[in-house]
Amino acid sequence: MTLLDTADEEYTANRATMLARLAEVNAAHTIAIDGGGAKYVERHRKRGKLLARERIELLLDPDTPFLELSPLAAWGSDYPVGASLVTGIGVVEGVECLITASDPTVRGGASNPWTLKKALRANEIAFANRLPVISLVESGGADLPSQKEIFIPGGALFRDLTRLSAAGIPTIAVVFGNSTAGGAYIPGMSDHVIMVKDRSKVFLGGPPLVKMATGEESDDESLGGADMHARVSGLADYYALDEPDALRTARRVVSRLNWRKQGPAPRASVEPPMHDEDELLGIVPGDLRTPFDPREVITRVVDGSRFDEFKPLYGPSLATGWAEVHGYPVGILANAQGVLFSAESQKAAQFIQLANQRDIPLLFLHNTTGYMVGKEYEQAGIIKHGAMMINAVANSKVPHLSVLMGASYGAGHYGMCGRAFDPRFLFAWPSAKSAVMGPAQLAGVLSIVARQSAAAKGMPYDDGADAALRAMVEQQIESESLPMFLSGRLYDDGVIDPRDTRTVLGLCLSAVHGAPVEGARGGFGVFRM
């Protein structure tokens, strides 16, 4: 059932606002796809090499999707958008794999601090969901001017590779060019290594460093070429004649992994939603202070538009219930009116426990300004009830997926499984905002505190300066709560088109079922009653 009127002026305005924000996101994506720019792309092509995304396309099974992760990493920083690395999930020989590909058109594929964060997030996803890892390597190692931010935490990359292998999760490295210094440990610590004739160069120190350190004269090929590693050191398990041959070899390696998912399979027959996904563009208002019904989102995302609501009359500002997405069962928690009260918090805690008893993944659809404040609500126990919901989320063991549709403020962000609570995947719509509180509220709090401080000191208060301060703070908090800013810092896994929500969730649910799907049987912290 839907009450959405697509001819309504409000719907039309919401759609226009969403499309404008999508255009901004798409422009940022284009910058990431362009890599180092036309000059360096052309230089790379003249060397007879494929671009990072072309390598991924040849690796994947034909006509299968690629769920790119963190494409806006480093947005708003001093480093290139995308962080010189492409990461995502795709299907190779019928096996869902976590794929990373260096972008050598961006400073030779050198790693900056955001490259590291993006790579570590990819490894985290691979480990949690038991996804084989394929690294398409062509990198000069650390971007030396920023080494102080890379060297110490960067060791986690090598730790992750060996822990993945120890957990029985295959790791495959395909080396297309330089894999130098710390980068040499990517093939060095992978289960399977493929190198390309006359292209791959893997060494701890290149000829200049060897000359400086030992005085020895050497050349790239004898020091770390593919032929040497295939015939002498044994580091190369497979010797490819060119890049397409290396990618064919990688596909053959995957085909021999004998890999099986450990989670249950989806329902064989899947019904699409009854309502058009295009209508998702006009549901969220441009002004997030205006409420909207998340059920209008749910009915355009879930199989057959069927949503069996749990406790619909109790705690109505949080909708909870059961559905399926691409044949996978999910429990959904969706903010209906923004504010979370005691009833909503207790309802959420019970629902999360039920999902854990039934081994059903949870989907959190965010549009919350946080838990309710005020004397009446404090006396009624909002702190302990909000803590009950957060306790349930923190100790839940089933996979969690989060989508930020609108506001995601304060502790409500935590209760709805924000980034700090380790959802398997977290995506945002271009309409989303997330911060400790709304910009106007935060600026107002600072103003009140400053006014009280002046009064306590017996000093006059400058109302003109106060207005300027409030305006500055509001502008700062507004810019820092926008999805591209947050995505640039990897606080989500990507900003997605609302029309792609069902597809993205289906890909994510398929990925999480690579690992066992098991809920907590007890093991929750003390619930304060």
C-alpha cells in the first residue's frame, strides 16, 4: 500500500532537490574515475597498460555488477578524490570477491593516508563476510611526503593479509607494475601471486636504494622482475605474458578455490516491489525537519512490497518489521518521525533480540534527530531506555546494514547502528546529514553557554558578535554533516542513488551470506529496567 502522490507539489520539489544533490555526487564520482587526469591516463596507455577499472572489468564475470566501495575517499582533503585506489565487490568465476586495484595514474599508485584507510576498510569487509581478496597491484609504495601518517598504521595491511589467509580466506595478488618497498609484501603475503612478463617489478628496495645502501649495481629485472621471481626466488606462482593473460590466470585461480558460502541461500523465486523505484527520488524532503513516512521507502525496496510490521501501534515513530530483499530475510528498523522516545527504544531492543533468535540480518533506515530530551522524558527514563537500544545493537551478532536517508544525529545515530557500531555495510543517500546535533541547535547551545558565561562574570554580551558566531558555526556544522564530507572520511561505504538502494542491499546481503549468519543467544549487557 502507498499513499505517495507523485503529482503533488511537495513530491516534485523533493525530487528536484534530490536530483540536484545527485548531480553533485556524480560530479565527484567523475573526478575519481578520471584518476590522475588526461595527461597521466594517456601516458599510462602509451605504455600499453590497462586502467584500474578496465582491469577489474576484465577480471569480473561478464554482465555482472561491481559494487564499488568508498569511491569518494579523500573528498575535501588535500589528496585526490578516490585516494588512488579502487575497491569493491564483484563476481569472479561465480565467486563473490573483494577486489582492490591501484590507480597508477595518480602519483604512480602511491599510497596516501586515505589510501590506507580505504584499503583497511576493504580488508575489514572481506574478513567479516569471508570474501576472497584479489589485489590488482601497481604501486610505488607509500607517498613519501606523507609517510609519517602511513608508516606506523600501514603495517595493518600486511597483518590483515596474513590473518585472512589464516582464517582460510584466499588472497590473490596480480602484479602489473611496481610493487615496491612495503608494497612488496602484498604479493609476499598473498596465497597466490601472478606476475607479468617485462612489467612486474617487486623488490624491497629498487636499484637506487640498493646502490645507496650497499653500493651494489643492479637493474630492475635481475633485482625484482617477473622472470627472476618465477625462475629464481619463487615469489611468482604464475608467469603471465601480458595483462589480459594475467587476469585470465587470476580467474583460473579463483575457479580452483573450491569456494562455498557458509550462510543460507536466498529464496529461489523473488518478486520485485510493486511500486516504481524511481519514486524514491521524491520521498525525502529537502528540509529534513519535515517528517516523511519510511514505509514509502520500504515498499519500494523489499520483495513484493511486503512488510510485516512489528508493534505498529507502540512506539510509532520507529517502524520495525520483517521483509525480504532479493530473497534474503531482513528485519527492518526505520525512523518514522525523527525523534526516538522510550517506547521506541524498548521496542527496538526487543525486535533486535528477536532477529538474533531467528538469525535474521537487520537493516537500519536512518532519519533521526536523536533521543528525546526534556524534564518529562528524563524523569521517564529516556537515558536507560536509549541505552537499552544501544546495548542491543552493540551486542547483536547478526549482520547489520545501515542506510542514511535523512538526518542521523546524536546518540540516535548510534542506536541506529552508525559507523562506530560496525555495520557490515553503511551507505548514505545524497539527502543524508549526520552530526552530534543539527547546525542551528549546536550554534544555539554555544550561544547560550557564552551568554551565561558573560553574565556570570558580570560582563556585557555582544549580540552582534553572537549573531556572527552563530552564523559561522551553523555554516561549519552544515558543511561537515553533508554526505560527501562524511564519505570522504570513510564514515560510510558510499553515497548512492536512492533508486539503486534495492540493488545495493541485495549485493550486500549476498556478500554477508558468505559467512555464517548467526545471532546472539543471550550475551547482551545488563538491560536497565
